[in-house]
Amino acid sequence: MNEAIKLAFENGDPASELAQKACELHKQWLLNYWNDYSKEAHMALTQMYVDDERFKAYYDKIKLGCAVFLRDAMRIYTGIK
């Protein structure tokens, strides 16, 4: 999943097929821990990745800016702004 996020980020387009695949992989990863899935909860989680410095640091270790990129890609994936 992190490699897909990195490659999508390097591509630079949160709407790209690769970025949307990274979002799907993130969803599949979440389903290992979540009993129920909702687009709203998924979007809120990725927004937290930007808002909470601890999570932002984790995703920005992949590549600086990945937290914001993932959030932006997730907005497209979920259809939630």
C-alpha cells in the first residue's frame, strides 16, 4: 500500500488510476481492522492523517507531501470533499 501511495504521489495526479488504486488498497487494509466500512469514516481518517502531526509524519516519511496527496486522492475516491 505504501509503495502504491509513493508511486502515485510521484505521478502527481490524485485522480490517476494509480492514486485511486492506492485508495482501494488503503480501504482493503482498513477492512482488516474495521467491521463496517463507510466512505465518510474513511475520508475522516485520511483528513486526520493531515491534521494530526503524528500521522502526517508517518505518511510524509514515504515522501514529503504524501499525507495531503492521499487525502486529496481519497476525496476523489469517496466523492466526499
